[in-house]
Amino acid sequence: MTGDLSRVRCRLETAVSLIPGEPANMEELAEKLEMVGVQIIDSEFESFRPGELAEYIGAYLYVRQLELGLIPFPDPSEE
């Protein structure tokens, strides 16, 4: 059985928005995203091919960190 990755991002963002209290800064928001991402992986991994959900959420969290300005792009160490 393969889960629906197209809905994972929505579930992640919705769950984070329902956590009481506004994040104090972008780092706290990223921490909340990661916390909920891990919870989704733990609860739904059986619905996806091995590693698929973890890879998707890991990639999504990386993109969100870029969007939040927490990771420099391009990476100075890669230039």
C-alpha cells in the first residue's frame, strides 16, 4: 500500500498551526515543524514504501528552513 504524499505537507502545516501559542521566532517554527514531522513519520510510515515518507518530510523540512532564512543558499561551503 502506498500513502498519498500530496496530503502530507497539508497535514504537517495544519498540525503545526494548531499548536497553541505563536512561535517566538523562525527557529521555533522550524522546531515545531520538525517535531510534527517526526510524529507523522512515526504514525504513518506503514502506509508508505520503506523510507519514502521520511525522505519526503526531510526534504520538505529542508525547503521550509530555506524559506525561513535558517539555511543560507547557496551554501557558502559549496561555492
